[in-house]
Amino acid sequence: MKIRSFLIYCACFLVTIVLAGYYIGTMESRQIESYPTEINRLSLSLGRNWDEVSAKSKTRVESDQPFDYAVIDNDGNLLVYTREGISTSVSSATTHYDVIRDVVTEDGQIVGKILVHNTYQEQQVKRNQRIAVIVGGFLLAMLAASAGFYFYLKKRVVDPFDEMKGFASKVASGNLDVPIKMDKGNVFGAFTEAFDIMRDELRASKLREAEAVKARKELVAQLSHDIKTPVTSIKAMTDVMELEAKSEDEKTTLRSINAKADQIDTLVSNLFHATLEELEHLEVKDGEVTSQDIARFIEEADYLKKVKGAPVSIVDAVVSADPLRLNQVIGNIFANSYKYANTDMTVNSRIEKGVDGKSFLVVEIGDHGGGVPEEEIKTIFGKFKRGTNAEGKDGAGLGLYISRYLMEKMGGEITCLNRDGGLRVILRLLLL
């Protein structure tokens, strides 16, 4: 949050507190009206008409005064009153701090009393209710503002951090093709941009490394061929010389030369094969993977949301697979589809029995990018093999090769075929 927004937030609260305090303070200073003149006039009027008033008993009348009252005689008997709930005896009037005035006739006799209802308690209740409403409104405003502040922080601070956490996990797992969502207006916009630049650099570095590995393998293969050629010539010449040799010592020497040439040929072959087999040192662990796990792997790999009918639903099953490696295979399939097709995708699944009686979960992932030429279907799983549609696209031609290797290690299979105007990749996973 910018400092200006925070200061405005604090100022609004300060103004609200000041206004609420001022209003409550002015309420405290209000005076309760006592109506002394009106009470005196009512007392004189009752004294003049006492004969009429005294003839009544517990009679409710409409008040013609700005206050409510009750009239009793000297014996405490209630004569008239203006409403329910007011004092009708001297003792209750004293308890409620009501005004008590004598009713005096024209000849000066005290014949009764007026009990004028004191509205202080009622006004106090109303005042407390108003204060409660003000405080409650202020607390609700604070709650609303705090909730807004919380959601603001969640959206602008917490959520970006969560995305960066997920992004870091993907980078750590080797998935460098998924860009991080950036909002340059966010307070952490510069950080997210820096992280995405780091991802691009790591991805570029990984591609350069793959190119270097490919170049090294090609160099080793070329050197092996170049070395094997003269070694073969040496062996051929020693064979000829051995046939023409006249002494046994010469033949022994030539046989020794031939044996050393064989040794050199074997060492070169071992070097060549060891280099090509470096990729086949990927560890695969036996484990159990559920349909829900596979659906989650697909949803995580489909970060561009190309799959129609999401969320993905896979036939309920448990298969034998390494979760990490299966996730890697699915990630390679989606990365290739994004790179070469970039169309909507479909995901289907079913249970299928193999010719050996084993049951498999079959998952088909397809796009509509035109597929690959039929003659290349069987070769695209080869090491460093790429289809003709890969021109202008970066890559080392190892994704499908590694995927096939991992699927075979897990007791499954991966195949491809052209269908519905695109390429369909079929995974067969062994059911448990």
C-alpha cells in the first residue's frame, strides 16, 4: 500500500472518531426541560376545579400540557392520570425524581398533590440508544474498512507472494516454460518482473546447455568415427603383414599390434555408447498414482487452459507409476502442444486390456495443430529427433525420447498418431 493511501485511511478514522465524540459530548450537555410555569398553572386550575376533579377515581385523561402527570388526594387515592407507566403515589414519584406539587384551593387549603412525570430516565435510555447506534455504526465502519484493508492486502500482497511461491516450486522442479503473472501496478510488480526475467535466463541457459550436450555428443560420435577409420586400416594392414611375415617373431609382433588395435576400438566404442546413454540414468521409483493425481497433473501442466471441458475427469483407477516422472511426461506433452500446435486440446480416458491379460488406464491427449507427417510418427521418439514442423522452434529433440524412456521404466507405454486434424499422444499406464 502506498503511504498516501495509508494516511488517507488514518485521517478518515480520525475524523470519524472526532465527530462521534463531539456528538456524544453535546448530547451529554443537553438540559432536561422542567416546565415550572406550566406546572403552576395546572396546580391553580386543579384547585379551582377541585370539586369536579375529586369526584373522579383512577380516570385517564388526555394531557393538555407538554408533560404527563397524575393527581392524588390527601389520602393518596389516584384521581386522574394522563398515561400508563407514570408514578401514582408520592413514594414512587420520589423514587423516580418526579416533580411533586400541592394542589391548593382558592381558600388556601391543600387538598391533593400533582405528580409530574420526570422524563429524565426515558431520555437517558434514548440517549444511550443513540450512543449505542453511533458506536455500533462506528464499529461497523471500522469492521468494513478493516475487511476492505484485509482483502486489499490479500490481493496486493499475500496473493502475489503465493503466486511467487508456486512459481518458485515450478522453477525448482525444472518447469521453466510457465511465465509468472505480472502486475506492474502492484507494489511487488518489480519483484515479479525480476523473477520472470530470472526464469527466462534459466530457460535460455537450459537450452544452451542442451545444445552444448548435443554438440558434445556429436563431437564424440564424430571423433569415434574418425578414430575407428584409421584403427580399422591398421588392423587390415597388420593382417596382410602377418600373412607375409617370414619369422615367428614378426608374426607375434603383428598379432600384438592387432590386439592393441582391437583394444583401442573397444575403448572408443565404450566411450561412444557411454556418452549416448547418459540420458538413460534417470531414476524411476515404483509408486501408486490415482486418477485424481493424473487429473491434477494435467490441470497443472495446462497453465494456458487449452483443454476443453475443464475440470479434467479421468476414469477412476489406481496405476503403477512414479508421480514425479509421470508429471514430467505430462508436462512434456503439453509443452510440445503449446509450442508446435497452440490450439484447443482434448483429454479422454478409458480402461483397456492388453494382449497379455494386463489392464491399462489409457489417457489420450490431443490437439488440432495439423499433426506430423506419417513417416515421422515412429521417429519423433528418437534421441535428438525433431519433426519437420519444428523449424524455427527452440528445443533439443529430447522431450519425447525421455518420455518414452520413463513410461517404459514405469511399465507403461507412450505412442502418437494423427487424428481429428492434430496429433494425439496416448499414455498406457499399468493398473494395480
